[in-house]
Amino acid sequence: MFSELSPEMQMVAVIIGLAVLFILVMLNHKRNQQKRQSRKDKAFGKSVSERRKNKKL
């Protein structure tokens, strides 16, 4: 596939591919940070104890 392209076009394709991968990683990192921030405010122990109480009822 790449052998048909000139060496300059191969370099351009590699750079574009790396740029796309970099953007995808950055977007995923941003999404994961937002998830982590939303979980930081939750009280895990409190919610577990409430679920246990509700199960017994």
C-alpha cells in the first residue's frame, strides 16, 4: 500500500496518522478526566451503606 506512494507522500501519511492518533488520545484523556472529577464528589461508603439498608427492606 505505502510502496506505491512516493517517499514524500509516505512521510506525509505517517505524520497525518500520528496527528490523528494524538488527537484521539487527547480526547480520550479529557473524557477520562471528566469521569474522574465527577466520581471525586461522590461518597462511596455512604452510597454502599444506603444500598445495603435498602436491600434489607
